[in-house]
Amino acid sequence: MNSKKKRNHSAKQIQDKLFICFCVAVTFLSVSALVVLLVTIAKQSVGHLDFDLLTSYPSRHPEKAGIKAAMWGTVWVCTICVLIAIPIGTATSIYLEEFARKNKLTRFIELNISNLAGVPSIVYGILGLTVFARMFGVFGTVNDPFVEVGDPTSFWYFRLPLGSSIIVGGLTLALVVLPIIIVSSREAIRSVPNSLREASLAIGATKWETVRKVVLPQAAPGILTGAILSTSRAIGEAAPLLVIGGFLFIRFTPANVFDDFTAMPLQIYNWASRPQEEFHAVAAAAIIVLLILLLLFNGTAAIIRYKFQKVKIK
Amino acid sequence: MTNIKMTNKQLLLTTILTAFVGTSAIANDNSKLRGSVKIDGSSTVYPITEAVAEEFAEEAPRVRVTVGISGTGGGFKRFSAGEIDISDASRPIKATEEKVCTEAGLEFIEVPVAYDGLTIVVNKENDWCNALTVDQIKKMFLDGSTAKTWQDIDSSWPAMPLKLYSPGTDSGTFDYFKEVVAGKTGSIRSDMSVSEDDNVLVRGVAGDKGGIGFFGCAYFFENTDKLKAVAVHNGTANVMPNSESIESGEYAPFSRPLFIYVNKEALAKPAVKIFVDYYIDNAGDMAEEVGYVRLPEDIYNRVRSNIATMKTGTQFLDDEGEKVHGALAAVYK
């Protein structure tokens, strides 16, 4: 009886060890896939990954081709996307979690948001083209705008319809990432212990004060994780930008949010599908820059998250 | 490889020299010119437009030229909506697209800029197939074809499995191939390896002894060490695709013209007019540099006179809106 129990025990220990081995193997598998990817791209990009790449415009000569316009386009579009999507996404999830009554309507909204997270991004591109870029045609066309203020090269230029511009790229990408932000922010808000809310309300705080001073600081790290995930998605999107009419060959950097733009995924896609092998190398170098840019965006979010984690109520 | 690089460098040198001579002669005219030229459309035509725009930036640095790659169909949509000045197209405008332009009250000038030769390629180790007739190509690619091995096409060929590689069905390249092989009503079989990226097709055929595929000649010219081109029987003789046979029209029926469509109203803007003139003057050189084939000088001259007389509309549709078939030199007046 006793020895049987012991055997059973050691069998379980072996099982336990096997499971740990399995977990380590799986982790290494995904990490090594990333390493292989990075090494092949880095190897391919040798000779093109230099400062000239960042300061040159597109060219038919691979050795002269650069990503200046594409890089600034991506920075502008993604910044606008984040500035629009995070406040709206967070506000939506606060409403749904803290204020909305749990009835059929809110369940319907919730279901739709989860479904929207799975819609292919090109669909948002078509939406962005009709709603933001052309504005259903009620304000005329870009060449003959209904409202136009200032010189197209000045910083305060304004125009309706918005046209295929940076602001439309940002708005469209915001649509793409909004469902992701909402889903992850709600998850973060839900994980704030109810006892904290009750304590806050018990000492006389209003609901708004509770949300602002207790729930939000507690949920902020989780919300920012969602923001990081969505930036990573937005920075790599090519299809919706192509549909709303993002350009590819541009020899100037944006002057205002109504300027024409191009983005790095478009440029990379075009170079990678060119017949000349030298262009594939330029594409590889651009991919490295895109990854670094992504790290910068995410690094900023990570620093903010760290700050929030420090002010957490103990 | 070094040879190719040498020619590239020589080309570069010549271009720089020509650009230098060109700018010094007319620098006073365009260096202060301002304005914008918006272009969108085919990604096949994009490399030529990009090359012209790059050179143009040396001559008129203050003109903001932007080029997109929405595809031929997408480009025409933006063109007819009045959002862009010029539409790149890897095929002539369709009757439906022309109708949208007419309804919007938009007139355009049709400008052929270069040739692309659709090249049929096989594996390097394929030593049996050197030439194909259009009928044999039909036997391989038409919908309903039961050919599974090369022997099914020609009984003297080995029983090697026949593997077909094709560009994406949304591309102008596929459209053109389909029109030649299947005609207006037929369709192409669907059991092929399809990729939007022609480099994937290059790798596919290069690694598959029984493979056969087709794409623009630029992809073949870059990969002559990996692939073998097949001559196509044009009715009188077997012709290999190269710049001479494509330019002369001998390489039929698979050589296709590439176009830009210019909005007539936009041509009133000095920046657009000077850009289009510059495009026509340099299209041949730039096309060759990026892997396409120049048009005969005669056709560029026809284009120049059409722009001078503002001849609008397409010449590839007849009065009933039916497509006009035939070689570019015969159709484009």
C-alpha cells in the first residue's frame, strides 16, 4: 500500500518534470523562430542599413533608395492613431464596465465590439475611404474642397473633405485598433478588486471620483498593455492605408495632417515584390528600422506603465 | 552578375550626364516651378513612373509629385473621382471605367509609355520544352483542361507532372494572360499555385522541374540564371521574348502596352503639363532601366501630337464600347 503510493508519487514527479521540459521547449521554439527571422533579415540588410537609408527618398536605384518619407509618414499616422484610439477606447470601456446597466443593449454592444476585433483591416480601409477621406461626397472633392483654410504647405492648413491624408490614415488605423483597446481595457478594469471601489464609495467619494482616483490608476498598466499591442498592429498595417489612397513615391515629409503620406509597410511590400534582388535587401533594412520604431513606441508605453505601477495603492 | 552591375553603373553615369546636360539647358525654366502632380494606379507601371518622377525632381525640385499603387482598377476609381491627375494602367481602360469618367464629365488623354512582354518560363532543367504555340498554352491553362503531365500536351514530352504557377487573379498581368488565352468568355483553371508576389512564382518554377509559369519580362530579365524562357509561336515563327522582339511586335500575342491616363483638365496646370511632357521624352530610357521595353519612337511621336491636339478618349474601345484588339502600333493613332 505504502510502496504503491510512493511509486505513484514518483510517477507524478516525472510527469511534472516532463511538463516543465515541454513548456521550456515550446518557449524556446517561439523565441528561436523570432531569432531566425531577425538573423535572416539582418543578414539580408547588410550594406543597406545605414544613415543614408533614413535620409533618402524612394529611388529606382537600390543603393540610393531610402525611407525618409515612409518613416515620417508612419510616425505621424501612428501617433495620431494612438492619440485618438486610446482616449476613446478607455472611455468606452469605463462606460461599459462602471456605468452601463447590464441589459440587452449593452450585451449587444459588447458582442459587436468583440466581433469587430476580428474584422479584416481592409474592410476598415474601405470604411475610412468613404467616411473620412471622401465624407460621402457631401463636401465636394479634394481638388475642389468645400472648406479650405490656409496654404497646403503651412502647419495650420485645414480642409473638408479630409482627402487621402495623414489624418484619415490615423483615423482609419484608430478604427482598426479600437476593438483591441476596448477589449483589453475592459479586462484591466474588471480585474480591479471590487473592495477598492466599495471602500472609496463608503468614505463618500462619488462614482466619478472613484473611477478617476481608484479604478483608473489601478487599471492603467493593463490598459497600456492593450495600447502596446494595438500600436504594434497599427504600425504594420498596409492594406487599409493602400485602400484609403496612401501614396508610395513621395519626396517630401509631411507639413501638416492634411498632407499626402506613405507608410513603411507599403514601401517594404513594394520593395520586396520588385524583381531586382538588391531591392529585397533594402526591404530587409527597412524592416529592421520598422522594428526599431516599434520598440521606441512600445518602450514609451512601457515607461508610462512603470510609472503607473509605482503609484498603485498598496 | 558583375557584368550586369557594370551596365547598371554605366547606365547610371549616362543618366546623370544626360540629367546634367538637360538641367543646365533648361534649368531656368522649371527650377522655380511649383505645383503638385498626383498619380496612382498599377504597381506594374509604378517603377517607370517612379523613375521618371525621381529624375523630374532634379529638374523641378519644387513640384510635389506623388505616386501610389492602388492597382489599375483602383487607380481608375480615384481618377474618375477627380482625386488624381494621372492614372497608371497596365491595360487599356475598360468600357465600364470609361462610362464612369464620361458621367463625371471627365475627359482624359490616353498615353502608352512602354511595353511589357508576358514571359512564359520553365525550370532550367526542362530540356524538352523550348517553344509553345498558343493552342498548347490553352491546353495547359484553360478551365476544364485535364492535362496533368507534360505528355498530355505533346506525346513526345516526358510524363513529368505539369505544375502551373500564376500571378494573382486581381493583377493586370493575369487579366492580360486570360484575355489572350481564354478570350472574352473563357476562364483559366483554378488548380494553380497563385501568388500576388511574382518573386514567389520565380522561386516556385525555379524549384520545380515540371513547373511552368508566366509574369512580366522584368522578372525574367532579373532571373535568367534561374529560369528558362519559352519561345512563343506567333503564327509564323517561334519568337523568344527580348527587347527587340517585344519592341518590334514580333513577340505576339503576349507583349502588352503599359499606359498613363492624363486628366485633360489637370493638363491645364503647368506642373502637370511639364511633367507629362517630361514623362514622354524619358519614358523609353526609364522603362529600359527598370526592366521594361521602350516603344518605337513613332508611337512616342503620335503621343506628342495627341497631347498637342488634346485628343481625348480611348482608342481601345469602339463606338459600341467593345474592346478593339490588335497590336499597339495598329490601334493607337
